[in-house]
Amino acid sequence: MYETQTFDNILDRMLDRVPDTIDKREGSVIYDACAPAAMELAEMYIMLDINYNLSFADTADGEYLSRKTAEFGVNRMAARVAERKGLFYNAANALIEVPVGSRFAIEGLTYVAKEKISTGIYKLVCESAGTVGNEQFGSLLPIDFVAGLARAVLSDVLVPGEDEETDDALRERFYDAVNEPAFGGNMADYKHKVNAMAGVGATKVYPVWNGGGTVKCTIIASDWNEPSSTLIAEVQTAIDPVVNSGKGLGQAPIGHEVTITGVAGVGVNVGTTLTLAENVTSGHVQADIEAVLADYLLELRQEWAHQEKLTVRTAQIDARMLTVQGVEDVMDTTINGVAGNLTIDVDEIPLMGTVVING
């Protein structure tokens, strides 16, 4: 808006107001008197432009975007802790009980036993919020003394931890809330409520899926993988408890019988023939090939809620493999043994399988 208010333009306007009978050349008294003021005014216009952009949701960022969206009841989601499964064994390799509240460490992270799932199996909560709580697997070291404990293992991700919501994600959610107002159990209302829950990445809503008054919500976890049975159960209880379905004891309206399900993963096994650069073997590029394909499948999973069905395309696979250093050509690519695209069902997502490289 203030792009033309530069130092040179401001100074020129100031000097134009000075009679030509006065020396206005650079280094003159009048020039040296006006130049500092012109510089200050130029900086003021820069700040005005910044503040102007911070007043709109499409150009604001950080704290200012949070304050703007909060005016419409859309608040930035804070970082959330991961909930994990912990297994505890004695010297005889039998599962044993541990006290709720016991703390365990792995790679600089601390997990606390929150509740018992079954004998020797507990729900652990990471004390550090964010996706960092999803990353570690393996042996835990007890911080608190636990009698009879010989081995502790950090296992499945039950509810993924989440980092603080990014500006782009908050802005998209804000637009959804404004453009598709949530009201009284409409589809936007279900998406808004379910997506706001810890561990949920996205939701598809199917109204009247099993007769009048029935609703099905299919979710994907916030790490863009299949949700655990624990996460599905937590969302089900919050929206419409099974034992009192349709009675309005959850967030669903009275009369709505809601079923929460999770996406199902479909393994994507890729076979391909590569022409490689001189002195490059398939072993040299295997890890890089798997990495670019994993990124492609992740992008598809992130689009799951916005697409009727996902399609894994051989053209995309070929194009991404060609970006790997040492790969000169790609041919005869197959997906799950078929030389063509793979289209999966509405509530399925593609997961990384095997990659076999020929040539």
C-alpha cells in the first residue's frame, strides 16, 4: 500500500517545496536538513505497511494471527503431549504391575504411567509436548524405583503428540470456520468438534449412513497414520458414548447416533527398473528412493479428507525417483505388482511397503 513512499520519493517531494533559488544539491544545508526527516518518514511508512498487513488474516502471522482468529472463536491449538503404550516385565519376562505415576526416561524424554490398560501394560504420557513424544521406541529407564522391574519397553503410539498449530494450519481452519459455519450438528459442526480433539488429524463425515439419525465420522491420526483403537475410543466417548448412544450425553446433538471409525492402511509395494549413473548401485540409492516415496505417500495421506478417493500414481512415483541423485532413468514401475495407478477406497490411506529396485 505504501510501496511508493520511499526515501528518494519523500525527499524529492520535500525539496520540490523549496524555492529553486536555494541550493538543493546533495551536501547543501537544505538537503542535509531534509534527508534525515525523509529517512524517518520512509521507515514510518514501512512500519505502517507491516501493521496494515498484520490486521488481516491472510497476511497476519504469529501472535497477530492468533488474536485475529480468536475474534471469531478460532483459537490456535497448543502443543499436545503424546500418549504411548508401555510394557513392563520382571526377570522372568512376565508382565508385572507398576505404580501409576511412575516416571521413565528414554533419549532425554520422560514418560509417566497414567493408567493401567491391562496387566503389565500401561498408558504412558510424555512430559514434553509435541511430536517429539511420538518418535522414540525401545527400552525405558526407570526414574522412580519399581520393585521387581527388570525391563520396560516404550511401544505403540496411542494418541500422537502434536506441535503447536502452524500459521498456515490455523489460517485454513479459520477460513473453514468462517466460510462453513458450524451449527447444531451439521457436517461442519462435526468436523470442527472432532478435528479439535487431541490426536485427530482430519475427519470425513457421512450423514445418514445407516438410517435416519445416524452419523459416521472416520478419522485419521494427527501423525497422518491409522488411529489407534485407544484414540478412536476416546473420540467416540467424547462425541457420543456407545452405552448412551443418541441421548446427547456427548458433544453430538440429541437423537444423533454417531459411530467413530478410523482409516485403514493399504500397503504400497513398489517395483521398478532403474538406469543408474556410473559406479552407482541400487544399494546406494535404496534409502533415498524409499525416502522420496514415503514423502509422496505422506502428502497423499494429508489430502485424504479433501479427496473422495486417493490414487497412488506411477507417474508421480517415477518423477520423484528421478530426483534422486544417481538415478538417470526409470521404467517398468509397478504398484502392488500391477503396472498402473492404485486407487484405494474412501476410508483407506496408502502406507509405505517394500521397494524393489531392478537394474
